[in-house]
Amino acid sequence: MELVDELVARAARVVGFDFPFCVPHVLLRDPKFASDVAYKDGAFLGWRSFNWCIAQRLPLTDPLDFAPFAP
């Protein structure tokens, strides 16, 4: 049975979905994927090296500039 058929068949008022928005583990072990995201040390050994690589290329700073309010 398809998901939509299952949901319509049940008298549910609230439905929650959990979608994984992450990199599959198989990609962490893929040297080509690592190379494609500019990692130069072969395949990622795990999440720590992947997160470090991304952090070097995507600085997570405050997106709002509050400098005009400093005075």
C-alpha cells in the first residue's frame, strides 16, 4: 500500500514525518565525494573530518549585522 493510501485510510488528525537531511555514510567513505567538496585527504574517515571540512569552507557567523546599532 502506498503511503498516501495508508494515511487516507486512517483517522489520524496529526501526522509527523522525519526525513534525514544528512550525507549518507556511504558518501563519507567515497574519495570522489570528498574530492568534489574540496577535501584533499582522500575519503572522510567519519563525521568529525567531514564537519571540519565544511566548517572551513562555510563560516557560520551571525547573518545579521548589528553594527549600525552599536552607538
